[in-house]
Amino acid sequence: MPILSLAVLVILILIILASALRILNEYERGVIFRLGRVRTVGGKPEAKGPGLIILIPVVDKLVKVSLRVVTMDVPPRTSSPGTTSPSR
């Protein structure tokens, strides 16, 4: 019986450790919320850079922010009848 309880304990610890680790890509930053408030260092909000981030499983929440540029196509303007175009 002690072997079964030890195995359950080891599996539980592995699950908790897996939920505490997060990986951020190069183009992402992470903002950590601790109990709903932004985690600060020296009074300034701290944004975590790329790499491995360790969180407290129930207390901390990580929100990923992408730094990639989003481009969208802008449709050409159409003129309605009766209006003049300033370029002509």
C-alpha cells in the first residue's frame, strides 16, 4: 500500500510542476497577475520576456501579449455620384 500512495504523490507533484511552467516565444511578452493584480517589482509593472516562466499554480495567471505587427488590407475608396475627388 505505501508504494501506491507514493506513486500517487509523485504523479500529483509532476502535475503541479507541469502547470507551473510556461514558455514564451521570442515575439511574446507575458504579464503576470497575482490574485487579480499585476505583479510589480519596485512599484513598476513587470513584463516577462521570452523563455521559461515559473508561476505559482493557483495564485498566478499569465497573459501572453504578442508583439507581432498585424497588417490588414484597406479597400480602395469609391466615390459616389455627385462628389468630386480632391486628386482630380
